[in-house]
Amino acid sequence: MFSRAINVCLLAFILAACGADEAPPPQAADETSAAAQQSPATAQAEPEEEAPMSEFLADSLHPIEPAAPGRFRLEVAGEVHEGELGSCGWFMRVDDGDNQDRFSATANWRAEDGRSMALDMWRFVMHDDFFWNASHGHESDRVQLRLRDGGGSLINVQDTAVSQMSGIRTQPGANPRWRWGSGEMPAVRVSTSGPQATAVGELHGEANEHGSPLTGPFELAVHCAED
């Protein structure tokens, strides 16, 4: 009886040892492939493609009536204003040490009904990403028109009725944000072939004690005086 029990235990031990030596079942080929694809060591992220920088100059101006040399022409709210430019010109990078391209034009005049008026137009492209933020951005277009009924000084903006189109692109490839008015960037186009620029869009503003600003769709052309 005791001998039979020993034999049974010995047989069970031998069978258990044989089972431990058996190889695991082969893994299916498709399971092996899937595991390799999911391995972090073999998966490599594709590098993101950088958006190109905005072009400062435009191949063509807006198809609107141009201004004569040294003058501007503005059409807005059913009114047409023409006059001499106070300043007009641009600064462009000449080497990698310069971090921006910019254009600006200004004018001051007295309308036939006695209103004092001032115009400010600019286009700005910043190449240094240190300055790409909500205030300056990579690309910026602006047209500002100030007026004051019955004449008077326009030096202090708070003492005028203001209308404006102001858009900014915070970084290359980003959608433009319009703080005032609206347009389609580049809303200010600076010519590659001569000292001219145009702007098309919509001016927004609110009336105050100084007058009613000119608002709505506008067209603006400037022609810097030849040197």
C-alpha cells in the first residue's frame, strides 16, 4: 500500500517536469507584426513642416484708382479725399541682422467742411520669433483715420473720432485676427516695382463728442514721392 502511493507520487512529479519543458505555442505572424508596430523603439514621429514666412511685398496692388506721386487717395462712406502725403516710405531687411520689414504712410489735411483729418497706414512683417505675440505678431496691417469736427488738433487720439482696420497674424501660417474692422491679408499691399501701396477692407469706429468717424468699406492708394 505504502509502495503504491510512492509510485503514484513519482509518476505525478515526472509528468509535471515534462510539462514545464514544453515550448509555448508559436505566435501568429500578424500578432508579431502588430506588436512591432506598437513598439516605441520602432515608431518615429514625422517632423512637422514649418509654415513659410509672410511675404512683405506684393506682386500686384489692389485694382483701384491709383494716387499721383507724393499724394494719397481715400474713398470711404461715399466720400473721396485726396491730398499730399506727410511721410511715406519703407524699411526692408538688407541682411540677417535686420529683423523686420515695414512700410508706413501718413497725411494730415482739412476737409472742405472744416473737419481736421489724419491718416495713418502701415504694413509690418517681423522675422524674429522672439516678438511673435498677441501685441506685435509676425505680420500686421493697419489703416487708421482720425477726424475732429470744426477743426482742432489731432495730436491726441483720445480727442478725435477714430475709425480703423487693424489685423494681425501672430505667427507664420496662423489665421489673421482683426482687432478693428476687417479685410483679407495682406490688406495693405506694398508694390515690388515702385514706391506705391494700396489698402482695401472695412473701417470700424464709433461716434463721440468729437465727431462721427468714417466707417464701412474703403479703398486707399498712396504713392510715395520719387527721390
